[in-house]
Amino acid sequence: MTTAKLFWSGHTQAVLLPKEFRFDASEVRIRRDGNAVVLEPVEGGWDWLDRIEPFTDDAVAAALEEVPDQFAGQAVA
């Protein structure tokens, strides 16, 4: 397991990340998950689109299908 050094900068605690854990971002989100602290890069507005797969033809066809009359106007739970 890789470890990192903690240090203080004024009244703020900081982590010196090893090279293989560097972020390609200028900002990270931080949250607690139990006893762990999780850092995630904050991405630009539409950058997430580059990571998703395109819809399959079947998915597009299913999305374009008309809703049968028996279900029209019913609320979806």
C-alpha cells in the first residue's frame, strides 16, 4: 500500500501526494466515506460527455417508441 505524508500549512492540514496519485485538475471535491477521505477531480462543465459511450441503436429505438395507450397519462412510480 502506498502512503503519503501529511503536513501543516498555517492552520490547514495538507497531503503530499505521490507522483502516481497526482490529479490532472486544478480543483478536487472532498468527502468522507466512513473513516476514509475521498478526493475526486472537479471536471469542467461538459467534460463528462467524453467518457460516456454512445447509445446503441436498440436504446435509441426504445426511447423513440410511442407509449401504449393503456399507459398514457399514468404517473410513473
